[in-house]
Amino acid sequence: MRARARLRIERSRSGPSVAVDQRDSPPLAFRRCVDGIYYLVATAAGPLGTDDVAIDIEVGAGAVATVRALGATLAYASSTARLSLRVLLDEHAILDWWPGPLIATARCALAVTTEAELAATASLRLREELVLGRHNERPGRLHHRLSAQRGRRPLLRHELRIGPDSPGWDGPAVLGPARALAMALQVDPGRPATSANGEGWARLALAAGGELALALGRDLGEARARLDRVAVPADPTARKRSVIP
């Protein structure tokens, strides 16, 4: 199955941010709620088999968008499944994106790609979570890649491969005994970036501005708790500025 879901948010003439282009495509759909947040919901199981699912998120100049997901994404038995996200932010745009955890089951073979392109004055909080297998289950094959550029300059290239075809992924140099990974890419032109690290977490200042925060855990709860201590919290004013048209 091939599917592409798309959401474009622009600032209206009266000021609030509104959706000007919303295209749902099974197994994904966008839903707007009374709090002004857009939720990504699953309308069918997936990704599985040879599914190729793509999501496009665009935020126009001066607009603000908050996007969440309802529940986790379960990567079922697959062979060459793909799940990709493309983010495009115009000048002074703000996006807070948190799609919920991705669970890599034992029989999955999935490539996950996130590509973000930001204008120099745009702000981004992009959070992703990976859970490696269900309870007492070894994960399948997962290739995760996160890349971003800001103001036409490279910002970040991050890649992780896990599973039986990737020797050493569960060794001390990579994930060790951890079975959950939480990460947050944070870009805010008005906030200086800093680097720090501790047990199971690290925050890295990026040369082109912004930070990448990473946290490991024996389970998702532990990884989330560690990331919450070092990552920038969600924009508290985003909900007020992103309203239903």
C-alpha cells in the first residue's frame, strides 16, 4: 500500500493559524480538536508488508502548529516497509511535533525517515520515540534516519540501525541493554544551545543552531523521564495561537 497524508498550516488574515490543505490517506488521518491541536490518528493497521507511508507537514510564514498522535504506531510483520515524514517551515513558523512511540516488533523490517527543512527564523520541537520490541520480545529490523537543514545549511544527520542485520546495536557502544530511545530536535532562534550529558542521556548543541537531546531507558517510561529532564518543554503558548478555523 502507498499512502501520503498532508497538512499545511498558514496564518490567516485575522491572525490565527488555520489548515489550508488537509489530505488524509489510509492508514493515517488528521483530526482537529477543540484545544487547537491537530491529532494524527490511525485508520488502519500498519505499517506492514511493503507499505510505503509518507506524511507531509508544512507551516507557513508566521503560523503556529501543534501536532500529536493518538496512541502508538506498531510496526507489524513487513519486508520493505517505509514510513517517512517531511517537515517544511517558512520564516517565523513554529511547529511542535510529537507523533507518539513507534514499536518495532520482532518480524518488522522498516525504514523510518524524517527530513526537516527550516527557514533561518523558524522554530521546531520535534520529538520521536522508539520502542525495541514488545514485552520480552527482540526487535525486528529497523533503520531510523533523522536529517535537518536550517537556512539552507546542514543542521543534523542522525542514523540508527537495529536488529539481526546490524551487529553491535545492543552493545555498550550503541544502546546496550536499553530497549527504548527518546529524542528531541529543538531549534529556537531566541534560545542559546548548550551541551550536557548524564547517565542514559545527552544533549548536543548543533553548529547551525539548536540542540539534539537523546535519552535511553529499559522501557519507554524511563526514556521519557530522562528526556523530559533535559529537553525543552513544549511551547506553552502554541495551543492558544493554533485554533480551529
